[in-house]
Amino acid sequence: MEKKQKIYTPMAWRYGITNGFSTLLTTVASTYFLFFMTDAAGVPAAIAATVLTIGSTVDLISVPIVGVVMQKVNLKGGKFRPWLLIGTIGACIGRVLSFTSPGKGEGWGLGTWFLIFYILAYICFNFAYSAYTALLPLLATDPLERQGYSAARVTCNSVGKFLFSLTSVGLIAAFGGEGNEARGYTMLALLIGVLCFIGFFQLWLGVKGIDVVETTSTKGKPAEDQYKASIWEMVKYTLTGPYILYLLGATCKGATYFIVTGLAPYYYTYVAGDKSMLTTYLSLSTFLMIGASFVSPYVQKAVKNSKTAYALGLGIYAVCLALAYFLGKTPIMFTILLAAGYIGYAIAHAVESTVYASLVDYTQWKHDRDLKPFMMTLFSLVPKIGTTVGSAVSGFGLVAIGFDKANVTPEAAQGVRVLFSAVPAVLLAIGIVMFILFPLTDDKVREMQAEIKARKAAKEA
């Protein structure tokens, strides 16, 4: 009798909890950093915007560089495990100091302080998070098992963000007391830093003995590091057909999420005329995302394929957005249909790292190069690219429809509805096509893994 495969394991939840805490480190920056600089620290708006722009650019550029470093450098204790602590400690220190005003200087004197520690926090976090994502193929090899880890990661991530939204304002006020708002931000960042360290530290303990750098040797040749690869090989063997299909499809998903999230305030303020409904929409969509993330492994199990589950998630999201556009004539109906779409988004988002891990297996199978450090680091680029595309569509879209907050015409209001629902639905349709064409099924992944294992055994024989 075949043993029933367990989807969620204690280790999967330990993996997920790490992300639940680590997401707080980036969420506090995306939510409050600009406001902290201008309001609490007194940095001029133009300088604060420049700090944010330069810092975000460096963050983006650093991702592939981090991947090369992790691919090339071997530290004592494993390929990825040491970076969990090194990166986390640096990221937590940088985040706390980026929310700490030195209390002296002005203009670019203060701006330089915040820029340095903002960059430090993100570069170090990229090391820690890249190591975190790269551990997935080591912790779980079977696609369904990987989905348990991936779903636990996304579920805990959503819960972490939800708790942050409920508590952050109150904690800032409580920590700051009377007349010291800056201290409130500093103490919140310190609390988050401690939680983030705890999350990564418990994972660091859990993966001892799992993250081992192996060497292979053949007759007459010296032992070779399994991760040995030139920079050219990293680039050449990563940019395969399946990778390009994944990148295009995932970018459509990421851009859609950014467009819908970014334009929600415009819809509820200028189309629905009830800004308070934004809270209802955000709360409902978050709850649905948490539930859908949790059940995503069972969806994958039912459809027997990771890429199919991804396309199904995009399909649900696209249908709900299209229905919102055509049938959501009232704000309430529009909100219900829009929030329901997040069920599909959460399924696709939860299965994404499982699909991406199959690309690492594919590269190792096709080119006999283990590029886990480099390729899993590039996983962080996908949401950044999606954000860039989404911001361009949103910004230029508002210009195209002639949006002017001082005079929102009926045509502009209808244009917001189009940008908010119809355009994202089209993007998702493109993404669905990409994943229909994506060739790496779960059965194909299992076949590749078996062949990789056989090759390794033959070399060592």
C-alpha cells in the first residue's frame, strides 16, 4: 500500500515562519520609511525621494551580484546556511539605523545617513533571503512536497503583513509616547529586527546537516565543487526557454498585483466615492489570500501539476477581474468580485517558488551545472520587475485617460475602471498562455531529478 504523502510538515512551517517574520523587515520600510524621513526626521521631501530612488536602484542591481557571490563563495557550515545569519544580522542593524535619526545635521547630511543604512539593510537582506529561497530545493525535492513549503511561506507572509497592518500604528504611538514619534519608529524597527533574527535563527538551526557542499570526482580527475560555474555559464544556462516563459508569465502576475493595489485608492475615492470601502476591500482580500494560500497544495495535488495550478490561479484572478469590469456596476459588487480574484492570485503566488525551483532542476539536468545559489537569488528579481512594469502601466495609464483629481470627468472615472480591472485581466490572459506553454510538468521534474541522481552515482562509481 502506497504511503500517503504529507503536505504540511513541521519543517515546512518553520520555513514559513521565517518568511512571516522577515516580511516585516521589508514591509516596515515600504510602509513608513519615506514618511519617517520627511515627517519624523525632518528630511526635505526632494532629498527623501532621492534617497528612496537611489536606494531602490542599488537594491535591484545588487540582486544578481549577490547571486554571483553566493555561487562563487564557500563558507564554513554550508553554501547557504551561513548567509542566513550574516545577512540577517546586517539587515536588522541596517533597518534599525535607517529608522534612527542621528539628531544632527540637515539636508544631505541626514539624507546620506539614511541612504547608507537603507542600502545596507537591503543588500544584507538580499543575502539572507536568497539563502532562504535557495534552501527550498534542498529541503524538498518532490514538487508536491515543495508546494507544502511554498504554501507555508506565503501563508505566513500574508499573516505577518496582516498583523503588521493591525498593530504598527499603535506600536509606534506606544513606543514614541508624548512628543517623540521618531523613537516610536526606531523601537518598532528594533522589535521587528529581533523577530526577524529569531525567524532566521530557528531555520539556521533546522537546516544543519541539510545544506552540505558536495564534491564529485571521476577517475583521474580531482574532486570538483558541485556549484562551480563561471559568470558566463551562470547567465547562459539560466536564460533558457522555460526561464523566459516563466519570467514573462510571472511578470504579468506581479504587474497585475501592483496595478490593482496601486489604483485601488483611486477607484474608491474618485469612482465609488466612498474611500472607507478601501478598508473593506483590503481586509476581505487579505483574508481570502490567507485561506487560498493554505489550500494551494491541495489544489496542486488535485490538478496533479504545479504549472497547471499556477495557470488555474491566474485564470481565476483574470475571470474575477473581467467580471468586476462587466458586472461590477455597484461598488459593493465590484469589491466582492475584485476581492474574490485574490483567491486565484494567492494560489498562483503560493505555487510560484515550486515552479521556479523546477527551473533549477532543468538547468542542472540539461547543462550539468548546479546553479541553485545564482538562480534562486534571481527569484527576488521577479516581483521587482513586476513592480516596474505595473508602475509604468498605472502612471502612464492615468495620463492616457486624462485623470485630474481636481476635475474627474465621467470618462476619466470609466478609464480608472478599465485600468483597475480590464487591463489587468488582459495581462493575466497573457500570463496564462505563458504557463500553458511552460514545458516543465511535475512528472518531467521527477524524471530529471532521477536522471541527475543517476549521473552523480555514475561519476562517483
